[in-house]
Amino acid sequence: MTEFKPPLEDMNFLLANVFGVEKLWQDIPALNEAIDVDTANAILEEGGKLASSLIAPLNRSGDEEGAIFDDGIVTTPKGFKAAFDEFAEGGWSGLCGDPEFGGMGMPKMLGVLFDEMMYAANTSFTLYSTLTAGACLALNAHGSESLKSDYLPHLYSGRWSASMCLTEPHSGTDLGLIKTKAIPNNEGSFDITGTKIFITGGEHDLNENIIHLVLAKLPDAAPGARGISLFLVPKINVENDELTTPNNVSCGSIEHKMGIKASSTCVMNFDESKGYLIGEAGKGLACMFTMMNYERLSIGIQGIGCGEMAYQGASEYAKERLQSKGIGELRDTTKEADPIIVHGDVRRMLLTTRANNEGSRAFALYIAKQLDIAKFSDNEIDKTKARSLIALLTPVAKAFFTDLGLESTILSQQVFGGHGYIREWGMEQLVRDARIAQIYEGTNGIQALDLIGRKVVANKGDDFSIFSNEIKSYISTFKTGDLADNKRLQSMFNHLEQSITSLDKLTALMLSRGQDGNEINGNAVDYLNAFGYASYAYMWCMTSISAVEAQFSSDNPYLENKLLIAEFFFARLLPKQQTYTLAIESGVESMMAMPNDMF
Ligand SMILES: Cc1cc2nc3c(=O)[nH]c(=O)nc-3n(C[C@H](O)[C@H](O)[C@H](O)COP(=O)(O)OP(=O)(O)OC[C@H]3O[C@@H](n4cnc5c(N)ncnc54)[C@H](O)[C@@H]3O)c2cc1C
């Protein structure tokens, strides 16, 4: 089985060269004080060591053992607790947390890269900590000062962890249907009663307390989503910084599932458990969206991590496995068979995976950069633009990263032939672990509806125009810049120009069909895919310019390698955008024609 190698060279290149963080961080006073490039590199190196030497070795055993439920108690696989303690002692739980409450205050651009390495090493393990980080964000943004000071320091320190309790048996996508009740009590808090299902990390043995963020309805709540409020419900009550009595929160069972077997997926029962309102009554869904948006990007990164790990295994295997003779120059006449890496189809699979992973990594950093500007910048114009881009691009990231992540794990498994299907090489676990990311945190279909419905049509394309205009102005800058004569870059920028022109037209078409619910619903996923490929064309142009610039002073083969992957993307993957576009242009009549009872 392949050992995980943190892709630090690519990460450092993206940070320093493509996204120019030295200048970016110096220009934002709050970040200038917090971080510089050397510190960022050192943190990533340490994070990479932690992921590869402490967390990755627990991945296979964690999958085989799984989380175990016995009479309300959930035990994580052997080694998880000790590794979590070490993870917490290193301060990793609070990497991007607010320093006022004990977090390390690092930029999200570092956070996404660290998360990717953790997901690559061990997705199940990582889910316990990323849920906590998302809960901290929601609590910090919407909680009262006393809730923040009582809970955040223990969550950032890793002493406690958190869960996100939305889903109920009859209420998944449509959270307006939830039945969990919150009744005001005479202590100024609320009694929370109800059952939540599918709760990741709802119960486990990694921490002494678990803080649940629970959606519930007050007695006089408005119907539907407008009546939802958000509550903080500790597993064990807390007074004066001490744990006191159990809070009537119990785990009824855990799910037996396809993948992420070491992550506990719990049925959680709340029986008049004491809860504290976060934010305003009736605004719970909006508050929860702070956590959900964070988790959506995080789950997207699960896709990248699984894809990266899969590529590492497949590329190594393809260089060693000898089957069939290559063609032409790639044939070694002295041998009976060549390594499978010489075969066009194997190269197609490996390059698709590599381009998926590296395009996604760049796009994750692009969004993280917007999150950092929105949080740390003192320039209101920049912040407003960044917020628009975050709103627009978060659903794209969640769905596209995880769709490509699964594609990458399956292609990498395919490179192994039959050996990919058996347990020994670890590839089938990656496929199983990557699959859930398309489903939870709002299915990818729902992400696509969020993109086209709420983020494009509802604001008449304003946020889309911000992104599209940025790309068009980037193309103009290239055409008048020092590298305008570079033939390789010219070709890539021509592709980018066609791609964004096509997406502009497609968006105008969707806006013109905005009143037709079936056109929106039936085309949403194809629109998101077309959007995703166009966004990656932008990422690959940014990456390629930086690679060409770096080649003036360095002959590092990594740079030429980067350009070759970019060229593969433009030649072989970007054309998929046109397939999705053509499908949308044909309309949804064929989709809606068949009566329900004929399915
Ligand atoms: C392993 C695991 C971990 C999870 N962790 C958590 C957690 O920590 N906290 C939590 O609260 N939940 C969690 N969930 C729940 C998860 O977020 C939901 O399963 C998911 O959001 C989908 O809800 P559902 O399963 O009820 O599907 P449904 O809502 O019943 O949807 C079924 C299908 O219909 C589609 N659909 C529904 N409505 C529409 C529409 N309007 N237009 C088009 N298509 C539609 C969906 O996309 C989907 O394909 C977890 C689930 C799993 C399996």
C-alpha cells in the first residue's frame, strides 16, 4: 500500500507563486502580523509530517475496525484517541480559530491545504476535527459573548469537540420539516427534545465533552425554514468551566455504511436537554449556514484529499506493473512487457486524475483567499467582492471537487486493474470513502440548485458578473503583458476566452429561463459542471503563467510538468464544458415528458 507523501512542492508553489501570498498577506495588516511565507511553509511541513506519520497509519486499521457502538457508548478504532490527543496538543484543532479564544488565527489558505493532507491521510479521522472547526465558526459569528468564552477555548484546544445536528428521519434536504422542539425554561435556557439522525461525530470517545449545534423549533415558530432556531446543547453540562451533570443527550445507535467506517454516524436523542440559543430566534438556518458553508468547502476538500492519495498510489503502481508492449518509442525491446504507464489509456487516467487534483487545489486556494479577504481585510470594497465570490463559488467547490474526487479515485482504482478491487492496495477504500462527499452537507444536486437558483438567478447574475468580469480583465491583462507572445500561454488563454464567453452565454440563457422551475431544477447539475470546467480553465491559466515566469530563473522539472498538465487539461478536459452546454441548450422537455407512473 502506498505511503502518503504530502504534496508540499505543489502547495508551496501555489501559495507563493500563483497566489502571491507574500504580498497578499503584507497588504492586509491583520495577516501581516499573523503569518509570513516561511512560517506558512514550516506549518505545512509539520502538518504534512503529522498527516503522513501519525494519521495515515491509522487509515486502514480504522476502516477494518470501524467505530463500535455498545449500549450508548461509541468507541473509535485503536489508536484514534492517542492520535487525537497528539493532534490537539499540537494546536491543530484551532489552526484557523480566533486568537481571542485560544485559536492560532492562521489564514484559511493554510487551513485548506492542511485539511487536504489530513483528508488524504485519513478521511474518517479528519471528520471529527473539521466538524468542530465549523461549529466554532458559527458560534464565534453568532453566539453571545458568554457562550463564546465558555465554549470556544475548549473547542479550539481540542479538549472538547462538536457536532452539527440538522437531519431528522423525515427531514434531510428540506430542513423546514424538522420536528425537534425547543421549549423556554425558567433558567433562561431551552429544553430541547427530538431525534436527529446521521450525525457525524455525535458520540465518540475522543473527548470528554461534545458540543452539539442543534436546529430546533420554538413553540410559536413560523412554519417551514423561517421557524428554525439554532441551539448549543452540550453532552455534559458546564458550569464555571467545569463539567457537571449529563444533559440527557444519548446516542441510540450508529449507522453501518459503505465508507468512512471509522467516523461515527449517530442517531442522537435529546430529551429535555438544556440548550442555549445561538443568534436570534427564527434565524437559525442563517446562523447554521456559517457552519454549513465552512463544512461545504471542507467536504469539497475531502474529495481533493481522496483524489490525491489515489493518484499517488496509481502513478507509483503504473511505473512498476509490467503488462503488454508499448507502442513506438515507449516500447522497450529488451523486455517481455513494458510498465503500464506507457499505454495511452493508463496515461489518460493518470493525467485526468492529476489535472482534477491540482485544478481543485488551486480553486480551493482561490476561494480560501476570498475567505481570508472577507475576514481579515480592512478594505470594504475588497471584502464585499470577496463575499460575493464566496457565496457564488462555495456550492461549485463542494460539488465539483467531490464529483472529480470520486472520478479520480475510480480512475486510479482502474489503473490497478483487478488489484484495485481487492482490499490489499487500499484503492477500494478510497472509492468508498470519497463517495459520501457527494451526498452529505447537502447533496451535489442541491449544491447545483443553490448555485443556479440562489446565487445566479435570484440576484440576476450580479455575483456571476463579478467572477466573469474578473476573468475577462485577467485575459486582457495577459494580452497586453510581457508574456503575450508566449505561444503555449496564448493557446491556453484562447481556450479560457472561449470558455468564459460560452459560460456567459449559458448564464444569460439560464437567466432568461429563470421563471421556469423545471428548467432550473433539471439543468442545475449540468450548469454547475460547465461552470466548474470554466473556473478550472482560469485556474490553469493562472498556474501556467506563474510556471512560465518561474522558468526564467529555475530549471526545476516541476515547472515543465505543471505546464504539461495544464496543456492536457485544455486539450482533453475543458471540452467537456461544451457537452454540458449543449445538453442544457436542448432544454428539459425530454426529462419531464414521462409520466411518474411510467418510471
Ligand atoms: C455518513 C453520513 C453523515 C452525515 N452527517 C451529517 C451530520 O453530521 N449532520 C447532519 O445534520 N446530517 C448529516 N448527514 C445527512 C446528510 O446531510 C443528508 O443525508 C443529505 O443532506 C440528504 O438528505 P436525505 O438523505 O434526507 O435525502 P433527501 O432529502 O430525501 O433527498 C433524496 C434525493 O432527492 C434529491 N432532492 C431532494 N429535494 C430536491 C429538490 N428540491 N430538487 C431536486 N432534487 C431534490 C436529493 O438531491 C437526493 O438525491 C449525513 C449523512 C450521511 C449518510
